Amino acid sequence: MSKALQTVNNIAPAAFTETAQSLAAIDFKAIVENATPDQLEAMARVYMAQQAQATFTTAVKIAGIDYSAEKQAFLENAGRTKSGHTARAYRNALNELETYAAEKRLNVLELTPAGADGFIYWKNHTGASAATVRLAAAACSSFFTFLERRNSGIIANPFRGTKARPAQNYSRVDLPTGADIDALVKALPAKWAAAVSIMAGRGLRVGGLAGLSIKGSRFTTRTKGQDKSGELPADIIETVKAAGLELRQPFGDLTAEQLQHVITYEIGKVYKAGKVRSPFSPHKLRHFYAVNQYRKTGDIRRVSKLLWHSGIAVTERYLRGLGEID
């Protein structure tokens, strides 16, 4: 009898767990080729005992994780800048992940790579755009990385390395043109026409409108958790004044989330009336500004500063994604 088979033959039922490590050094091919049915059964019992123990241990550790508290801690610190928009995007993605898990009768904390891929495919089938699906996957991946660091050895990020995410495709037809912006400004109520003018004419994010303050030709605001300032074109300031808005806080009566909802709704109404080509999201107005500024001068450094990007590389990716540079 081979040494490997002797090792297996000498395993007592009560010692299966203790001998599992020694099995790692055994030539399993030789065992399979030469083992008797009883010996194979003994090995199977060892393997199953180890698997059962590992599964049980992991389940106990996962049961000790307060999912709601972890989720809240993550959302309160989402995106590092504590941006309200980022937090909302992350919250929506996790709510959708919970819906998917409930439909599949899965525990979110026990999601496997196959389950993560399944969520992405499920999200695709809701009719969401590729960019929206990618955002949801990125948000969920960020959450699991957060969990992984706080629960080392218990949680692993199942979204890491996934190939299920749709390709990041942009189309210039999705961007508003100068004619679209003019049509929106003419068709929208005065307050929202002013908002569109500011976003399309200076590149502010919709969240930046909430804390916007104008004095003379300059403005200050808070966007993505940071204080920003700059110059506003005279025609935009006149649009704000014509709307009867107070320059000190023209949109201070609404939160960033409310502004996002209302402006999206109002633009949607103009689209349904057939006056613009698409129900442009408020962020598309910032895209319009970025592309328009780049086309004027071709100076990517200037565009980067105007958009308050952290570096030129960010702006390059931004413009490449919009199909403006190769």
C-alpha cells in the first residue's frame, strides 16, 4: 500500500478535522487512482466536514454584522466629498441591490461574484442606460470594499473584477446643442430658465445651485463638498434678475435634491412638447459647457480649471467620454 493511502487509512472519524492540513501534502491523483471505496468515502467525509465547518463559521460571522448600521456609515461618508448627489446615487444603488437580493432570496452580505454579475444583468434588463448600470455597479462595489476593510476575512467584494458591466459608450447626439439651450431658456418658467442658463453657461452642477450666491459679476457656491467661486457672464446675471430672483440666494429655498427633481421634470415637459431633442438631464448642461469651452480654445488646462477638476487627466477622460477627443 502507498504511503498516501496508508495516511488516509489511518484517519479515525474523530480526527477528520485535525488531519485536514496533512491532506494538503498528499498526492491526490495517486489516491484517486489507487484508493478503495472505503478510503474515498473517508476522504469525502473529511472534505465535507471541513466545508460544513467553514460555511457555518462564515455564516456566524456574517450574522454578527449589522448591515443597516454598516450601510448608514457608508452612505454618510460616500464619495469622500460627502456630496449629496453621490450619497443619493449610492443609496439608490444599494436599495436596488436589496430588491434584487430579495427577489433571488439572497443575503446581500453573502453575495458571490456570480450574484454580483446577476445584479448587473438584472439592472440591464430594467432598461437603464449603460452609464446608469455602471454607476450602480460602481456604487455597490465601493460599498463592498468598505465592508471588506471593516470586516477583514469575512466579506470579500464580489464586484471586483466583474466583466458584466456594460461598455461605457457616449454619443454626441445625447448632448444639448446651442439651439437646445436657447429653446429651453425660452420655454421654461423664468426661474428654471435662469437655472439652465447658469448650468449651461458656467458649468455649475445642479447641486451647486442650492448654495449659489451672486455679488457683482462674481459668484460663490458649494459643490461636491467644496467651496467654489468664479465669474458669471453678464447675460446670465441679467437672466437671474429678470426672473425676479434674489442674487444673494436665487435658489436657496430648495435643496440640491429638490432642484435635481424639479429641473429634470421641467426639462421633461419641454421635451414632451417637442421643443428639444431629448429630455436632457441637468448634468448634460454641464457637459454642454465643457464641450463648448473646449471647442472655443482647445485649451484643456483652462477647461479643467473652469470645471474645478482635480487635474488635467480627469478632464481628458471627461472629454474623451463625451467623444470630444480621441
